[in-house]
Amino acid sequence: MLIILADELDITVSGLLGETVAEPTTDDLKTLSEKLEVINLQLAKRSTAKLKTIRYILISLCAAIVIIFIALAFMNSSYLDWNYKDLELAMAGTIMHGFEFLFVRIAPIVFLISVAGIVVTYKKR
């Protein structure tokens, strides 16, 4: 009800209640503007730091995929020649074969997505 009355009398609610409210001066607005500028710069730096972190993680992921592919190529599936009558070797060979099977199928997709992510983060500079 006070808001409607203040609108009809063309006065603020605080003026209607008898309180004095100081009008903001140009110095106050300048100080506020400077503070907002500092906050914007801090947010921009934080955003840039996040992009760099994401980019480095994606680059590391690509490097790890390449290194694992090279290691698997040098191994040349040598575990397939193991004596699978020994239970421990059979388990290790099965695990290695399962890892290689999944890695060779999933890693190229992850690699391409990582490269696309790197390109996107470089464009957002």
C-alpha cells in the first residue's frame, strides 16, 4: 500500500516514511564503476585460466592415447602366445586382450573429441 501511495504522490517510500536518502554522487558512481571493472577483469582471468586448464587436460589425453597406441603396437599382442594353462597368465592375458580390444575401438573416438575440444578452446581465446 505504501508503494502505491508513494507512486501517487511522486515520492519514494523512504521519503514518505520520513527517512532521508542521499542521492548518489558522481564520485560514488565512479567508484562503483571502477569496482565493477576490477571484478570483470578477475572473471575474465578466471575464465581464461579454466580454458587453459581444459586445453592442457585434452592435450595430455591425446598424448596418453598416442603413447598407449605405440606401446600396444610394440607389444604386438605377444600375450596371445602365452601358456594359458597357467591360471595367472590366462587371467593377465585375458585382461590385456580385453583392454586392447576396448582401447582400439574407443580411443580413436576419444582422440577426435579431444582434438575438437582443443580447437574450440583455442578459438575462444
